[in-house]
Amino acid sequence: MTTLTTPLLVILAILLLIPAAVVITIYAFKGMAFLVKQVGAFVFGMIGDTLRLIGVLVTVPILSLLVVANIVIGRWSAAGHFGRGVADEVRTFGTALYRLVIGHPARLLCLTPLTEGLERRLPEIMAAAPGPDKPSRRMGTFEGYTITGSLPGGGSGGKLYIATPDERKRGAFLRQGLGEVQQVVIKAFHLHEGSSLPQIVRESRSLDSARKMGLVLEHELSEERFYYVMRYAPGESLTRVTQQMHAMTGGQGLSKRDLRKALGYARDLLDTLAAYHAGGLWHKDVKPDNIIVGHDDDGERARLVDFGLITHLRSAMTLTTHGTEYFRDPEMVRMALRGVKVNEVDGQRFDVYAAGAVLYSMIENGFPAHGGLSRISQPCPEAIRWIIRRAMADYEKRYGSALEMLADLDFVLRAPDMFAVTTAQLPSMGAGASVASALEADTIDGHREHAFAGTPLPKTHPPLPATPQAPRLRLLNWWTGAFQVGGHDEAPLPGVAVRVGTPSPAAMRASDVAISGGKGAPRTAREQVSSARRRARERQRRAHERRRSLTGNRSSGARLGIGLAIVLVVLPAIAAGLLTVRYASFKHGPRIGGTYLTPSVPIAPVAPAPPSVHDLAEHEATTLARLKDVDGKLLVVRDATGLSPEQRTLLESRLAALRDAGVEVLDAHNSATEDLPKITELLAQVRRSIGVAEARSPASGERISHWLEQNGEIDVVYWIAPDERDATRANPVIVASGDRGQTILNALRQMR
Amino acid sequence: MLNAVTTDFIGRLRSNDQAAWFELWETFGPVVRTQLMRWGKGRIGVETVRDLSQETLAALSDSIDRYDPSRGARFSTWLLAIAKHVLGDEIDRRMAQKRGSGKKAVALDERWATVPTSIGADAEYEAAVFRAKIEAALRAVEHEAEFVDFSIYRMRVLDGMSGRDVAAQLGVSEPTVSRRLAKIRDMVRLRARGMIQQFSFTDDELGEAARNGIDLNPTKADDDLFDEAIAEIYHRQAELRRKDEQAALDG
């Protein structure tokens, strides 16, 4: 038995030892390879850096000689260039020396974590450090302010200084109704201090808007320098506050207490955004870094800062892609790439998207890298998930206003147990009734729509905005851009916000302070804006009088002369141009290929088929006769900008024919000055109605038709889109509504 | 062979349609960034990777006219080749600067100076490209569908909630949830097919749908498998995006 057991044990031991030996050998080889790699990297690193040091020691004297030589012969620019070369070499020397003494030996001994502080964290901290507490000599001083500190600059290239205004300035702010101002932040740009002209232009463009709301106290622009002054909001950035809150739970999400705090910050943000939007502005750069959490009389609260991108909701400028990735709506980028104008979209929806992204970042402690599809993995009430997703949904599907989102958020915040709140209970869901009934209704009548591109408007959404959410601005002067906020009484902000989501008194007070800086009874945003405008007009009048008293009448006389000369030259030129176009229209007749669309007829591209002159004349005679009795209105939307002269002439001739027949053609390119504001408003509405969709898509046809029905004033929309195959040709989309619209549409069909 | 959808998309790129370029960037930007990070690990910083991924598309824009569909290259390989070319250019540029111009980068770690010799597409990259196509399909459906319908789909399939919980959240019945879910599922199915066609040059790429469980029959049994496959792809892609974002945070 023993003789049999012993060989078996030996065999077993061998069988066990072989795999063990193999594993040990593999690991030994791996270890050796690692050692060789480490030693190799160390040796080569040391040799390389030693040679680099020697190279620097050779290069620096040569460069220094060149610096001195250029100074001697007076070539200052060249001397500066070589001087920068010396500085670079010295920096290289320092880093090479660091690697020789610390970096490479530490890596050889696998002590990389020890050097991380020096190699990674230190440069990061240094890069984020505020600039010098005093402005450079080149930047100069700021009259009326004593600089007391500085803040880290943002991405715009501006330098930020904390300052105290002197007595005279404080008195001036008080007289302007801006309240007591103890400390301010001065954001300054200098062409020779890291700022570029486009940055300065962009920032200065937004300032008048911000000043109107009292967000900016004053600004000054000189040849090389530009600065503006804002109130100082002491506190931590929301990014840092969020990181601190998440650090408390070790990455397990926010605690219930912190969650409530975070939602409170979001409420403050929405409250402020609602005030901006009511004042006709949108912020455009809402992100955690631009939100400062600090204490004031009402307790802890979040304030929105940095007005560098703030924009009029009705600005005629083209949308830009400025903003911050992840917090900037990707659809805004698409629209900007398409050259859409600001007044053609609802800018407040982009702020709403950003507010949703900020809320996401607080919950997740990260960026919404997936846009609207971003996953929410941290514990959070389902209703809050819904609010975030609704805010970051598609342009047309998200909350129509900050107030609407605020109402939902407020509802969750007021609940004793936030996790018990269901989505169906949210105010924007009509307390569940509307959505549930709309969804269940499908079961009853068996209606099933197959929604793809070209889906009719969703039943569960409020109707597409015929600009109900945006404040109605009345343009007082087209050329100067002066406007007046109004129309809220006639068109209240929609839905739930008014019914349920009225901001809490504390929030409203905080908002008032944020906007006006004044004290006393809370005023509505509209009253504040009106008051600010009144004061601004009064200041403008006084400034104008001062200028007149200083410059005398001669300059104004000269201006009058110049104005008259322009009028005398330009008006005859315009008249001659119009006559030429009219003549050409009668000579050539219309030959534009197009697509005709009625609400019930799907769009199908029609190949352009130029008719003969004889046919055209016959058709037009019949058409014009039929149109004589029509009291219709046609809105022209021009998207095709690169049309050939011939195409332009043909298009104008068709519009001229319609005008002659008695149709009121509302065309921004060919209208009286006093009609332009109204036409601009209509264009903005109709463009917004289709959102980012192509004008030629079936969905757009439905939406324009819907807009026509809502509007009631316009009978036909004549959308001149460029031909997909040939950008020099027009390919109009025509949508008609009602009997009058149908008559005009039929006439247009025959004209073609 | 190249299909009509792809040809149309390439045509849009060639005619410098900004929206098409943005679509390409939005869909494949993170994949390219991740790949560049893998290649340039320890050699180039995150900011450079972000710049390079943009340069990749710029280079793509330059080379689009020279693209020859008859060569039979995969879409993913084509994208990768250009990214590789851009990365190579960047490393060459840095080496050249280091040698002579006096404008050397001030990185403390110089390991990037070693040029990698073998850069090639691997299974991980190919899978990421495929997932990006499905993600683009989900995004398209999100764009087209009603918000409530897509939310039901998201809660049920992507978040893994039960039909009963979804119904309770929205205050509707379970059959309603099932019906809306089926509607969005059909849209996802159709859109996924469209996206795969748009961004595929070869038959092998077209066959990826079947290999990943996306090309199943619309039957009750297969619907569950389809949902599972979509959810897995979504979560993997979300993880890729999270890593991409984390890399940005870490600097």
C-alpha cells in the first residue's frame, strides 16, 4: 500500500509543481521585463536630459549675445524675440534639471504617485491661480476704483479685478438707482494683454443689454482697452460646491440634505434666468463655473455671473457657437452653422437646456457628455430625472420657459418626501391628467400615428410657440434698436408657471436684489425693466444735452448736412433700383421652380419646368383677374441667399405681380421702414415654428400650417428655400391657410 | 458596396454641408478622441487630443474628394486612417519643434517622444464605432418621437424600470406603456438600420447589426432580445463618454 502511495504522491507533487513553476517563471520574466523597461527608461531619460541640459548651456549664451547685439543696433522687436527664446531655454533647463534630480529616479523606484503633486497638480493649480492683484502698467488704472484683489480669468481672455468704488462712484450708483455698491468686479481686456479684438467686440456688444438690467454698472471702451464693472458676488463656484458635496458621500451621490440644497441652487438659477428672459435677454453661457454660491441677507443662494455672452432675445445678429461644451445646446450649434438669426429662435430655450445640464452636473458630479441621452446614475428622485430630461430634450420638446421648469422644480422641493413625487404629479404634466388622458385616448379610439420624420405635432405638447413665452417687445425705433417690453398682460407666460410655479417670495426678493440691487418692496421684473429704461433715457437725455453744450451747434449742423446728403443720394438710388426690378419683372416673367403645399397635400419636389412666355402671359392675366378681389396677406421668408441675378429678378417679378393684384406682400426686403418691425416679428414666429427642421420637410409644412391657423392674420407663407442641387436657384415652399390662402395658392400654381 | 444613403451623406460632406459635418463630429467625435487617447497615452495631453480629433475631421474634409468607394475600405478604417495621419503629423511637428525651433513644449513628462510603431484598428475600436451608430439612431429617435413616448422607452429599456413602475410614474396603464414602447422600438429598429447603412461602406460593416443582435425579427420574443442589445450598447457607449469626460476633468 505504502509502495503504491509514494509514487502517486510524487507524481501528484510533480503535477502540481509544473504549473506552479510555469506561473512563477512567467511572473519572473514579466518582472524582469518590467525592470529592464524601468531601467531603460531611466537610463535613456537621464542621457536625454543631460544632453538637453548641455544643449541649453550652449544655446543660451548664443541667444543672449543676439539679444545684446539687437539692443545695441536698436532692433527692439528682434531683441524681444530672442529674449523669449532665452526664457524658453531657461524653462527647458529647469524642467530637465527637475527630471534629472527627481523625476527619473522617482519613476525608477516606482514612486510616481509622489511626484504627481509636482508634475500634475502644481501646474494645474498655478494655471488656475488669479493674476496679479494690481493691473499692469499697460492695463492702466480704473478711475474711481481702488483695486483690492483679483480673480482667475475665464476663457474670454479678460482679467478680473476686485475693486472698491470711491465715494463719488458710490454716489453716482445711488443716483442711478443701482443701490449701495460696496465692492465690484472689473473685467478688463487689453489688446496687448492676451485679449483679441473679436473678444472685445463680442463682450462689448452684449453690454448695453446687460446695463439695461442693471447687471453691468458701467463700461468704458478706448482704443486698446475695454472694461466693464459688475457687482461682486463673493462665494464659491458651483463646480467646487458640487465637488465638496459629493466628496462628503465618497462618490455615492448627494445626501438628501445636499440634494435639497442643490435643487435650491437650481431654483435660484431658474429664478434669475426667468428675470433675464422677462427683460428680453438670454445669458448664453450658463454653466457651474459661472454660478457663484454665497451668502446674503436671505441666506445661501446661487448667483449667475459673467455677462460676456448675454444677448437680446430679439437681436438681429446671427447665432454664434460661443458657449461651453456640454452646457451648450447642440441644436444651437446646428442653427448657428445654418446661419440662423437670434431673433428667429427662442433663445430662452437654450438657457433652459443649460439649466438642465447644470442640474445634471450637480446630481452626477460630471458633465452631461451624452447631451439629452446622458445617463443619470446617481440616486435622485424620478421626478428630478424627468425635469432634467425635459429641460435637455429636443429644442421644441423641452420646457418653453425657465418659469415652467421652475414650477416643476418647486413642486418637488415643496414635497415632504421628494422621492415620493411621481412624474405625473408635476405641474407641467397637468398634474397627470392631460398626459394620461392623451395617452389613454389612443386606446379608446384606436388611433395610432406612425411618427417618423413628418410627424404631426405631438398631441401631448402645448401648441408650438407663436412666441407666447418670449416677452413681446415693441420696437420704438428700428434704426437705433430702441424697444419697449410689453404685452405680458395680453399674453401671460404660459401654463403652469403662472398657475402653480410662482416663485417663492424669498426667491423673488432675491431676484429683485440681483437685478436692481435696490432695497425695499419687491418689484416685478417688468417694473424693474421699465424703471431702468426710464432712468437710462433720462441719462441719455442729460448726456446728449451735455454734449451739445460742449460741442456747440456746428458739429450737429455738419451731421445734419451729411444726413441730408445721404438722403439725397441714397433715396434716388433705391427708387431707381426698384424701377429696374419692376421693369425686369414685367419683361421676363416668373420662371422659378417650386413646390406647392397645402396642409393636406404632402410635399413632393416638383422639377422646375420653365413655361413659355406666351403661357405665362395667359396664366397671369387669368390669375391677376381672379386675385383682384382677394384681400390676402402673403409672408415672404427668404432663405436662399446665393441666387443668381436672373433668379432674383424672376422672384421679384412674381412678388410684384402679386402686389399689383392686390395681395399684401409682407417682405422684409421690400417694405416700408415702419412695417419692418412687424414683419421681423412674423418671420421670427414662423421660423421658430419649424425649429431646426428643413423648410422643405413635410413636418415643417404641417407646422407652418399650424402656425398660420394660430396666427389668423397671414394667409400664405412663401418660403424661398435654396434648391438642394443648385444653390443659385430658388425652390419655394408655399403653405396656405383658409379660403383666401387657397385662392392665392391656386393663382400661384397657375402663374407657374 | 456603397449604398444610396451613404452616397448621399458623402455627397453632403463633399458639398461642405456644415450640418453633415457636425453630425459626423457629434456621432464619432468621442470614439476618435478615445482612440487618440489610447494611442497617445502618456504622449499627448487631453487638450491636444481634443484639438486633434477636430483636426481629424478637418483632414477628413480635405480628403473627402479623394475618397474612392471602389477600394472597399470600411468606414471605421477610413476614419481611423485619417486620425492616425493627424496624430502622426502632430508628433512629427512636436519632434521638429523640439529639434530646432526653440518653441519646445513644456511638458514635464517626455515619454510622448517615442512614436508608436504599430497603430491599427482593433476590435474595441470597431465596437465603439458600431455603438456610435446605434447611439446616433437613438438620438434621431429622441428627436423625432414625442417626448413622453421616448421617456417611456428610456425608463423601460435604458433605465431598466419595470412596466408597472413606469406606468405608476406617468399615471397611465401598463398596456399604454407597452404600446408606446412598441412604437418607439419600431422607430429605433428602423433608424438603427438607417444609421448603419449611412455609416457603412462594406458588406461586413452592414453585417455588424446581425452580429450585435440588432437585426432581429420584430416578434414578441425577439423584442426583449432587441431591447437588451440596445440597452447594452447604450450603457457601453455611456461608459465610453464618461471616460472621455473623466479624461477631460483629469486633464
